[in-house]
Amino acid sequence: MTRDQILRIVDRKAVAHPTEGLELIETHASWVLLGDTYVYKVKKPLRFSFLDFSTLEKRQTSCELEVVLNHRLAPEMYLGVLPVFEGKDQVQIGGEGSRIVDYAVWMHRMDEQRQMDLLVAQDRVSGQVMEELAKVLAQFHLEANKVLNSETWEDLYEEFEDISGVRPFLESTYGVQTGALILEINQWVYDFLHKVEQRIEERKQKGFVVDGHGDLHCRNIFLLDRPVIFDCIEFNESFRTLDMLNEVAFLCMDLERFGRTDLARIFINQYQVLAGVFENETDQQLFLYYKMYRANVRIKVHCLHQLEGTGTSKENKQELDLIGRYLELFKDYYFELRGEVGKVDRD
């Protein structure tokens, strides 16, 4: 499938269901077509170290898996997989045709105004809503498949240390002190993860590592009568095989990025009541570490986008502001974690 073919579909509104309009949103890995009632997502024919959509068969498999996995938390949203046909003078999603050139995930279009990131920014999310979200996630995690063989402490460190790849950009943009702090934090995290290796392994045996969502931030949640959590990671099993603390740390970090520590606290307190993920002081430290790791990843992702140089001046400014906010959180979590580890050591 090519971008030109996608544009032909958009231009002719050549989708399986009647629609007045058809809007194209392009991500790094997909083309997403928004109709009046339905959404169609076509995966780009790409291959990276962490993702392989390079063949028609692999894209079909990935589409089918995306529907199955997202049915766990958003069954009303994910409807199925449709073939994409190409004929003599037409490319179309669904319907009938002789030659299948691709596949599309077929979804109900939800009310974008109910996306959680927008509502948090508008101060329209209550503590009661956060408690309801905690119930949904706790039930999901407690029922999810448990995984005994997953990341070791060395694997966790390798993922964390990968931020070194954007250290030159951070240094040139935010100062040499920031670059030096990245090196300091990386070394400290190595020592920390090595120190808590036994607890990381114990948590696997206790069933705290699950086949989860993998990308749990505010933009992937619709706050409807019952929260709808969508767009879980299907393309790389290791990305969604994680400690429950790691999963919820992403959401809490994202809320704190908005300055809503209060909402994060309400959520995690209710989640703890239902899921019991904190058993000792080391678990509290791991939760802080996972929040720092999630800030680390967001810094890296946005830095890489800046290095691509494809944004407008306005977009670049917004993204630099966002990197700055994630850096603040990253540093705050580090100093808080150092203090907590030191405090426990002295007791």
C-alpha cells in the first residue's frame, strides 16, 4: 500500500460505509482514515528493529491481532478487519474486489472530545472518574495472562540507557549540565536495578508481570460512561509484557505532566486497594523508577522527532516545551528516588 493509494481512497471516499467526509491522519506507522461513523487504520509497509509490517501477510496478522488484543478493553470500538482492494481504476477499503493489496482495522469512531488528555487539560476530570478508571485497569490486570519469563534487570537498564542516543541534542538545547546529569542518572540506575534484581524476579513469580496494554497514557483513553482504553501495542509483544507497576506508572507520569498529581494519587490509591501491587518499600521505589523510565522514553521520542526536522516552527516550540516538562519530571523522580533509596538504606 502506498500513500498515493491512500490519498485516492480519501479523495473518492472509497470506504465500506457511506460517509460525508473522510479525514486522513498519518502516524509514523499507519494511515488512519476518519469517517463520520467509522475509522479505518492501514499499516504502512515498514520494518524497524521493533516492528515489522513489511509484507502483506504480516500486516494482515498484525491487524487481526490488534482487534483481538483491543477487544479486551475496548470491545465496542474494535469491529474487525477489512480487506483493501485494488481494481483497474479504483482502490477501496471493504466491499468486493478481485485483488487484495492490504488490510484495514475497522473501528467505531468515538467522540474525540472525550479523550482523557483533552479533558485533563480542561480540568474536567474528577476523582470519581479516576477511581472508576482504576477499577477497569485493576480488573484487566488481574485477569490478564501472567508472564514468568520477561525482562531482566539488565534488559530494563538497556532500555533506560538508550536515552544516551539523544544526549547530544539535549546538551546542545538545554545545556551541558543536562548532558552530564543524563550520564549520572544512567550510572545510578544501573546500580539501583542491580540492587533490586531479586525483587524484580520475585514480582514475576507473584504474578505481577502480565500481558498488558503497553501504551497507557491519557490520549489512549476515552472517558465515557465506562472508560474505554484503546490502541494497545500489538506489534511487539515485549512492549506490552510488563510489570503492572510499569503499566500504571505511565498513566501517573502523564497525569503529573499535566500538573495533576492529585488525580494520579487518587488513581494509584484506588488501584492499590483493588490490585495490591505494592507489598513493600522496594515496590514503592520500583514505581518511582518506572515513572522516571516513562519520562525518559517520552524525552527520547520527542527528541528524535525534533532531529527529523519535519515540524513547523510552532510545532517545534510546542515540542521543545514538552521535552522541557518531561525533563523536569525525569529529574524530580530521580532525586526523589535517590532520597527514598538512601532513606531505606539508613534504616
